[in-house]
Amino acid sequence: MNKRLLFLTAPFTILLFGAHFALAQNSASKQVPQTRLSTASTAPDLFSLDDEDIKSLRKDLQSQRKQIVAANMLLTEVEAEKFWPVYDAYAKDLAKIGDARAALLKQYSATYDRMTDEEAQIYLGKRAAIEQSVTELRIKYIPKFLNVLSGKQTALFYQIDWRLSLLVDMNLAQMPTIEP
């Protein structure tokens, strides 16, 4: 199972990191000290794209995510008939939170190097609220998935979902940190 998940997440990862490198722009050249928490010497500007490009990229990622879930859940036809409507509702609700996250990250990308203390605190509050919303959504859907899947299948779905989310988060970790 782990080998299959690793193999099937490779395109997802490539799409994420390929998008990162294809869309990143160099900001003013500056050296990042080794002691700073940073993964790149230049600030990637993933959100310099227009809203349609971002929407298209997110749609591609959501499609890849669904394909990976399908390939790893190994559902019977009867199970699939019950599972996919719940999954689609979950994905739709998760996408709404993703909209808020994308907007926040777009704003952050434009202002991280000149944020005031007050703006940084507002960013923190919004970022924490988004993370909390994702957790609350997952908890809300546990009984819904348990209605259509066994406990082990539900746990497997959430493991896949968490791993895919971690891949997205790893890519977002490429964004620069706030300038002190």
C-alpha cells in the first residue's frame, strides 16, 4: 500500500513542485543567512499569477488528489457509489477553505517583506483560523465517512488525505518567512 501511495503521489508532487519552480519569480537578489528559516535564497512569488491561473492550478491539484484517493481506496462498486458523493461534498467544503487560504497566501506573498507587527498578528489569526477550519471540517466528516465506509477504510482515507495535505504544505513551506 505504501509503495502504491508513494508511486501515485509522485505526479501530485511533481505538479506541485513543478508549479513552484515554473511560477516562481526572483525577487531582488539578496543572500539569506544560514541561520534564518528559509529554503531558498530568493523569494518565490507563487501568487503573482492572475486568479484564473490559480484557479486552474488548484483544479488540477484537486483532480490529482481525487485520482490518488481512488487508486488507494480500492473500493467495490457498492462502496464507491456511497463514498464518492460524500467525498465530493468534503472536497467542495475543503475547496472553500482553500479559497480563503489562497487569498491569504496571495496577500502574504505581496506583503511579507514589509509587514507591520499589527499586520503580522492579523496574518497569524487568519492562518490559525484556516488551520482550525480544516481540522473542524475533517472532524465533521468522520461520521459521514463512517456511514459509508468501515472504520479501517475511513482511517485509510484520512491517512491519504493528511499525506496529500502535507505535500501541499511542503510546497508552501518554500514561501519566504516574514522579514523582522
